[in-house]
Amino acid sequence: MNGKENIDQLLRRFMTGTDAAQAAREIRAGDEVFRTHPAPEISADLLHSIQLRAAAQLKREQVHRRAFWGSAAAVAAVALLTGIYWLTAAKPSPSARRTYVASTGVDLLSKLKLHDAMLSTMDAELTDLAKSMNEVQKDVPYHEDCLSIDLLELEELELLASNTDFWKG
Amino acid sequence: MQPVNVYSQEKQPTDEQLELDRLILRCKKGDPQAFDELVKRYSNRCYAYFYRLTGRPDQSEELLSELFVRLVRKIRSYVDGSFEKWMFTIASNLFKDSLRKQYRQKRLLEEKAELLAQNEGSPRQCPELFDKLQLAMEKLDRETAEILNLRYYSQMSFKELAEARKEPIGTTLSKVHRGLKKLRMIMDEL
């Protein structure tokens, strides 16, 4: 019908030679019915109104597309500016970075000094503790509280000796 | 049976095809004159397709107008292949959509039958009623009527038609053959 295909050959792929020829004839006769009974054609007014409607739709599409790309460009510009801001303004400049490093160094030094002072204090305390230990080892009472504790321990030992059932409660 | 290449002509684009390609390219670029040409070129065929399916000039005009609005909206999505196949697939979907909305379709056909009985021999009042093919078409089932109209007015090949309908070519061939036979039988009876 439309010259795009050979119906006889196409039908022969599905039918035997005689059946295919018969079917081809019937299809052509059917097409002839359409040809001899043309559908009404559209009026010039209708054609014009459809063309106008299509043109209006085209205009609308173009406006939408322009608006879309305009918005997309605005969003891209905002993203770009934000990126630039983060890369430049939010990130410290080299001089600011130098100041930061210097101040960090000063902080570190003062902390080290503080730690040194704490260490020397602890060192002095440890030295005192060592001295005290030496004195204890030499049986030299160096404090009254130590003596009172020794006496309590003696009393306890005496009690244990006098009452052997003490441990039973 | 040896396979035969029945579509050898498709490989060589004709002048008409090249002209159509250029027209579509212009449409894609948003040239309003190209759309005017496209409307002029296809409006009668598309109108006939809708008219044969609906049997109503007013509804066919509406569908035709809507079809071209959709074409303007979707033309950028057409990439390759048969333009007719692409366009008539949209037309077919449009018709099916309208059918879904048209819950009164059956009643309208009944009204038309009543009109036919009342207006014997007055073609000026309702010309579509006196188109024998149209009457026969209305006696066919919807699917058969659609496939016959789609094939004739879109001028698609059986291969393209089968692709558009997403069915094997043998099935399409058989449906068209049986449909045309039935149509002729109905017309003989009228």
C-alpha cells in the first residue's frame, strides 16, 4: 500500500504460495475500500486554528524553557559564588594562617611551662615522701599520730590474746 | 522457507524522507513555520484517522488539535525511526485516553442509530451518517477498527505497525487481513 514493503513476499513468510496470493488480494481489496471512501477533509479554518494553537504552544514551551534555563543559570551562579566564598573568605589567608601558627606555638610553650612547674612540684613531693620512708625504716617516729596508731594496735593484740574466742564473734 | 528481505527499500532514504527529516529538525529548533508545515502536511491524515475511529467531526477536530499541541511539546523526544510511527502512536494513545474519559460513547452510538432512523436521506444534516465505510467501521470491534485505520492513515508498513503495537508481525498481518475481510463483508451487507 505504501511502497515500504512487498506484501506478497511478506505473506509468503507465513503462508503457502496460494494462500499468500489470496491474502494479498484481500488486503489490496480492503485498501481499495478506504481509497474509494475518503474521509472528510478538514476545513481551512480548522487548519488555521490548529496552526495558531500549535504556535501558541510553541511560544509557551519557549518561555518555559527560557525560564528553566534562567533559573538553572541563577542556581549555578549562586553555587559558584558560594564555592568561591568558601575557597577565599571562609578559608584563612596566608598571613592569617601565619598568625594562627604563631599563636598556636605560643600556646604550646606556655602549656609546656605549666607542665614543667607541675613536674617540679611533683618531684619535690616525691623527694619528701622518700625522706619520710627512710625515717620510718630507721624506726624514728616523726609524728604523734603514728604513735597513737601503734598503741591502738598493741591494745588490739592484747585483747586477742586474752580472749581466744574473740574471732568467733 | 528462505527469509526474504521485504524492507530493502527502507535503507535508502527517499527525497521525501530527507525533506521530512529537515522539517522535523526545524521543528525541534522551534521554528513556528516548520510547525505550520507539519500541521498542513499531516492534519488530513490524522483527522481521517480520528474521524474513522470516533465517527464524530467535533471530537475528531478536538483530538486533532490536541495531537498537534502534544507534538509541539514532545517533538524533542523524537529521535529516530519512522516519524509516522511516532506520531500515530501519540494519536492512538490520545484516542484511547479520550475513550476512557468518554463514558457516554455507547449512548452516543445509540443516539446516532436513532438519528439514522429519523433522518433518512438527508445527508446535509449529518453527512457522516451516510458514509458507508463509517457505518461499517462502527460495526467492527474497537481493536480491529483501530488497527485498520492506523495502517491506512499512518501509511506504516506492517513491520512498523507491529512495532508500534508491540506485537509480532505475523499477529499484525493476520489481524489486518481478517479485519479487512470482515470490513468488506459488512459493507456488502449494508
